[in-house]
Amino acid sequence: MIKIAHKLLRIIWKITKPTTAGARILLIDNKRILLVKHTYQNQYFLPGGMIKPGETFEQAAKRELKEETGYQVDDLKLFGVYNSFQESKNDTIVVFQSSKYQAGQSNDSEIENYGFFDIEKLPKNISPGTKRRIEEYITKDSNNFGKW
């Protein structure tokens, strides 16, 4: 059902070409990074998602992290701001970084799998944008903006 809903959204986006906003988190634990795999995607991503009306980027990032993984963070540091033009929409994505968290569990039906992965041994099916953000983190690139 979720896959069908996501396909329907993509059709709507092709017609309406919306401007959207979202937030994601680079949650780092030593040399491991938290990634999620949605039931309707074939790739791993940084935890996160769309901002709800009246929500700040920070609030959205914390809410999405908790919904998708059960994890909670208190301290967030701005990592970068990006634009994605995939899926026929203009998406602004704000990425935060944190290394302090409280572990939890999720029962989100949209999440197939989540967990910490060694930065040196990432899954092969990681999204290109996620891979670029991790590379920026590793190289300590300070110009974290531009195309997702």
C-alpha cells in the first residue's frame, strides 16, 4: 500500500512540480553513521523527511529521526543546505549533524531497515546524495551547499 501511495505522489509531483522542504540528520557514532531504508525505496538514506506546516527544520529533523528509528537527539549542528530537483520537484533539504543521542526502537511501517553502518563499509545500495553528504563529512568539506 505504501509503495502505491509513493508512486501516486510521484505522478502528482510530475503534474504540479511543487516546491518542498525537508530535513535530514547525519547521526554519527564514532566512525559509524545511522542510515534508513524505506519500504518504497531500494536505497539507504540519512534519516529525515518533509517538514510539516508550522514546523522548523530542526523540529522536523528530530521528529523524523524519532519516527523512523526511535532515536532522539537534543543537540543539532547545521551541516548543510541543498537543493534536489529529482522526482519533478524543487526540494530544499537542510542537513543537521549530531553525535549525542538516546537509542530507541521504531515500529514505522515505512521503514524496512535502519542501523549504524561503518563509514568505511557503507551498503552498496546507498543513495547518491547520501553518499555525497557522508563524503563531505569525512573530508570535512566546509562548503556544504548546492545540489543534493
